[in-house]
Amino acid sequence: MKKLSIAAVLLLSACVAPPARLQVAPTAPAQVQIIDARDASEKQGKTFSRLVVSGAYGMSRVAEGATIPPAIRLLQQRASELLPERPLAIKVHHLVTYINAQTMMRSASLAVGMASVGVFGGGAVDDPLEKTISSLADREAFDAARTEEHRRAVYAEQENPLHSPVYFVYIATEIDGRRVFTRTLAPLGNPRKKLLTEEAFEAAVKFHLEQYRTAG
């Protein structure tokens, strides 16, 4: 019960915490031009459902203002560092972040209900995922979830076997006609450590840009 309460507080803290500060230079690198082609909705926060029995419960889209500066600025900064060979024009098709805390929130809701009738269970939320998992994203699956957007925040059992709260960071860019689309699954946080917002974005951006360093 104690672990469950800590987990619930953790998620609430993530929702109301001050914006995370990303480590970038004070001025944008002139050699990297960003062309922001994202849909405006990707910059806006959204809770997909407040109904516990809904498949979208506990999932949300993170507002761009969750970090200072916005993550697209981090992408620009790291591109100047990791791809410094020539001036770059990066067209950003997608850069959007989701949270999936469904299992934890349902457990917390159940615990509150049990407490209200004087029943206390021994259930607890296990320690969160400890590392990020990055891969190339499935563009067709991403596009197909346009009308059921919460499905973009669904993980495979082997990715997160403990069903702990996680971020999903999707990045799709185009440089010199080459498109790259990546997906990063990252731990939302740990009761013994600060929230991992900054680390999630750093890992996602680094993996994404590294794809341009490979052949093809």
C-alpha cells in the first residue's frame, strides 16, 4: 500500500511539476535549420480518458511546454554536435511524447476504493523500468492510430514486463530526402530519484540522430 501511494504521488508530481530544463546552448546553432512540419496537436497536452474501464485510461499526450526549451530545440542542438559535417535542414514530421501509467493508476483507483470501505490489500507497484528502449518506429501503425491516439502509448509485454509508468517519445525527421522514424520507451521516474524527463528526451534524440550516421 505504501509503494502504491508513492507511485500515485509520483504520477501526480509529473503532471504538475515545473518544466524540465534541457541542456542546450543559449543560442541555436546557425548551421542547423529546423523546419517544423508537425501537426499542432503534437504540441498540446491531452488526457485520453478519465474512465477507469476505458482502454485509454492512464494514457496522455505530453504538452511541449513540459520542457524548457521545447524538445525540438534539443534535437537541433544535438544535430549540430552529432552531425557536424555540413549545414543541415531538418524537416520534423513528428516529435511527440506520450505517457502510459494505466496499470499504476488503475491499481491506485482500486486501492482508494478498497480503503473507502475499510479493505486494504497488499498489492504494490514494482520498481519502474530502469532503462530506455529505442527502436525504429512502425510508421503505418503510428498513422493508423490517428483516431485512437492512445494506442501509440501501448507497449509489448517484453518491453515493460512490470507494467511500470513510461514515456513514449516518437521522432520522425527528414534530412536530404532521407526519412527516419524512431520510438523510445523510457521510465517515467523512480520514487528514489528525480523524474527522468530530461533523460528520456536525451536518449530519444541521440538514438534518432545516430540513424543518420549509419549507411543508407
